[in-house]
Amino acid sequence: MRILVTGATGTLGGALVPALLKAGHEVRALSRAKREDRGSVEWIWGDLISGNGVEEAVEGVDAIAHLATSGRKGRGAVDVPGTRALLILARAAGVPHVLFTSMVGADKAAYGHLRHKLEAERLVMESGLGWTILRTTPFHQWLHRRLSDLSSLPVLPVDRSLPWQPVHTGEVATRAAALLSASPAEREIEFGGPQVIDTEELVTVWLRSSGLRRPCVPVRYPGRLYAAQRAGALLTDAEPKGEIGWRDYLLPPEPMLSDDFATEHTASPTSPANQPEHDPDLRVYGGDEGYERQTRS
């Protein structure tokens, strides 16, 4: 199959592209930056917001993995108008299957960025195309970056009442690749991490893995979305679940001794040190981390 991936330069996209290649698919990747084709990946320049290049991107593909998102601060520019434009062109091109990645809780706590996700889900369902919606819990990698952004603070604000169920992007990519290889599910599928932890455990494990010592101040995060999370609306009991927990991701077990020097000195695949390098597109549309408008120099 030839599969178009939007958001191919983001955290999930960086894991899905190799997963699709490993499964034997051809990959066409949409990016706002012009790129040279590498290996089996065909890079297409395009912008979902303006629509430039998207018609060419959807032509001749067997499925679309729509990962691109506006993120928490993008006001839905990609999630809603961008998704609508993509679906119109995909329908005109006769694309048989669109997989859209959303978030667990979008149907129960449609506040903030989850409201945009839910509206995009509706567009996909009503598009007339074969569809699959994959809702996931927050990624290990996203939480790691979010906590790293707070590392310069002298103390860390911790809401012990918030449950988290982080999942590894590599496992999400494997699940998405399997769904793309199958017929459209025509339903919402949830996928979460193997365990639920509170914010205190989340932060404590992260501090230990980062070699940092910070006092944690108990607070209560305000807002309707946090209230919904506190009530468990962002958790899932769906099976199967991921297998890599938060502690395993940040503090992977030591590899067994081997006569192979390279094996002994290679970081675990679950270690943050062995994750894909941050892409220049990560903070602009084209990645799955959110859209930030370019500024004039």
C-alpha cells in the first residue's frame, strides 16, 4: 500500500513512518518544508491550512494517516479547517481509508484542544470515506518534554489528584500501522499505556531519571479539562494496551551482558537518549506537536 502521512515530522510521525516501511508499505510524507526523498519515503511539500500541495499529496494513495494537529495552542486551525480540506481532496481522489489520530477523552471532555479533536472526528466520520479513529493517551515523549520545560524552576507544582496513563509512541505507531494495513474499522479505537499513575509519581520518576532534585509543591490545577482528567475521563480500559510504562521509558532496565561490544554500549530503545532527534519542523505545522505561525524576520 502507498500511505500518505500528515504530521510525518512530529513525535508520532517519526515513529509511524519507519513502522509503515517495516510493514512493507510505501510512504508519502507531507511537510511544510521542502525535503529530499530519502530511501523509500517520498516527501511532498504541502500546507493543510492553505491547501497548497495537498491535492498532489493525496493523489494515488491507498490510505491516509492524518496525524497533523494544531496542538494545545493552535486554536484548531489544522484539526478542523485543515482536516476538512484534506477530506474534501481525499474524497475527490477516491482515497479508500483515512486514519485520524485523536485523544482519549475527546468525547467525554470536549474542552480546549479536545473540542477541536472531537469536531475533527465528526468530520472524518461524516466524510463518506472509509475511516478509523485512533484515540490515544498522552505520549511518554510529550510528558518528558513538558517536564523538561519546567526544569529551570526552583520548585515544581504538583497536583497529586490527577491520574495519567502515558503511552510510548513506538507502540502507538505499531498499533496505527496495523490498523492502516486492515480495512477501515468505521469506529473509534482507544489505546493507552499499561498503568495509571498520579502526578507525584510522574514527577518523582522523571526527577530521578534526570538527575535533578527539586521540591514539589502541592497545588490544584484549575479548569474544566483538569477537572475532567481528575474524574478519570482521560483514561481508558481498552485492550490491548501498551507494554512500556513510564518508569520503563525513563529508567529502562540494564541490558544483559554480551560479548558484542555494540550491544553492550547501545541505549535501550525505550530510553529518551535513543529517541528520534527533534526535527526542525516539530514546532510548526507539519509535525503532530502543534502549529505555530511563522513570523516575519
